[in-house]
Amino acid sequence: MDERAFVEGHKATWERLQQLLTEAERAGRSLRGLTRGSVREIGPLYRRAAADLAHARAQAVTPGLVVHLNSLVSRAFALLYTPATREWGGVRTLVQRDFPATVRRRVGFILTAFAATAAGALAAYALVSATRGNIDLFVPPGSPMRSSLDQWMAGQVSKPTPHAISGLFAGTLMANNIRVSFLAFASGVLLGVPTVIVLFQNGLILGAFAGMMTHVHAHGTFWPGILPHGITELTAIFIAGGAGLGLGWAVLAPGARRRRDAVVSAARDSAVLVLGTITLLIFAGFVEAFISHSAMPAAWKYLFAAGSAVALFAYLGFSGREPG
């Protein structure tokens, strides 16, 4: 057999298969990282490469060529036919690779969620800090949040709490924050409009509280009671909001793909994001109960908040990246 002619005649097939495998592996070794056309293409390419491998082995060509073809065929087989694990290893993969990688891929939507929250916070802060009575617009008298606001204004939030009460408080916070995150995500299918409203309203409450702290000069107790858990909690809510916005955008502007395909792809990414945020919110709930609302000195709370911010953004920014 003329090995050079064999390589020249089939090289384009192998190179295209290599390209598609690389794209799929960058997306977490999943076909969801490929376009619909590419998914249709990869099956025939795999079969051609497998036939070429069998022919190369039968003709005893250069061992290096056999190794290269064997690698291509093995990778394609694993991508096409190996079932996704549903055991705890899959959870580790989600946390270590899939979640941070999806956050980076969807960062535009997550930043939009942050912007919606920040807009609400700045608007409410400006109104309440300018006129104290404007607090009634955001936290009306009789609202369940009014008693919480009164405690913050009196500086009574950070105080020693029995561990049993702290544990119960943590469970309540986790359930509430997970509910808010799922609401921000699930409402995305309605073109993302309810998601923006939920995020904006959350920002309004935070900004209104901060505005009242200006009037009572309580920022020194307010922010140490917010930041230790707030860094993680708000980031989780931004991510869940970004998941909802990504889903809404797929419905509104599917691009070159069919709307159904765009929504399915966005829904998969969104599911990964929401599952990942549950871990962050559980952590934030424990921090809020046992650190943020404790009698720990403010300096230590700020230090904890700074450390958690660095660790969180290092994890989201670098975990799961392919070597090189």
C-alpha cells in the first residue's frame, strides 16, 4: 500500500474529526458543545476513521499512524457511546469542572444579572439616603422585613447566638435563598423579563437597607453582618439569574439554530448553573448564621469576606480549565 497516498486521501477526514472532538471536549466532553450540523457530521466521520484504522492495521503501516488513528477512534467512541455517569463521580465533575466552565461560558448573562441587581440597589440607596421616609416605598410598615430593618438600625443583629438557633436560622436561609435562585432561573423562559424584575427587586431591598444605615450611622455594623455571606450568596443569585436570562435569550434570539435546539442547549447550561449555585447557597447559609450574625470582631468578618471572595473568584475563573 502507498502509505503517503493513503494519508493524503484521508487526512481531511481525520483532521475534521479531530477538530470536532476538541470542541466537544472543551465543552465538558459532551455533544452539547457542538452545533446540530456538527453532531450529524461526527458519526460518519467516526465510522470512516474506524474503517481507516482497520485498514491501516491490516496493511502494517507506520506504527505512529496506527496510534494516531486509534486515539481518534477511541475518543470518538467515548464521546458517542459512553453513558454519562450518574454516580457521585458526576457530582465531583460538576463541581470541579462543569459548573465553573459553564459560568465562564455564560458570564455575559451573569454580568447582566449583576447589573440588574446593582441598578436596583443604587436607585433605592439614592432615594432612601436622600429622604428617610422613602424607606416605606421599599420596606412598608408591617412588612416582615421591617422588624429585620429595625434590628439592623439598632445594631442588634451581631450578637452571641446558641448553636441550635444558629443551625435553624441557617436552614431557613438556605431554603429561602435556593427558592429565590430557582425563581430567577425558572422565570427566564418568559423571555427573561420576570428574572430581571426579581433581581431588580432584590437590589432595591439591599439598597434601601443601606440607605437607612446612613441615617443611623450603622454602616460599621451593617456591612460586617452582610459581606461574609453576601459575597457568596449574591454571586450565587447572579449566576442563577444569568441562567434564567440565558434561557430567555435562547427563546427570544436563537440565532442560526432552530429555537428548540437553542432552548435545549441553554436549558442544559442553565441546569448546571442552578445545581452549582445550591452548593454556594448552602455555604452562604452557614456563614450567615455562624459568622455574619455572630459577635466576631468586624475586622475578622471583613478578612473572612475578602478571603472568601478571592477563593470564590479563583475557583470560578480557573477551575476546570484544560491544561495549556
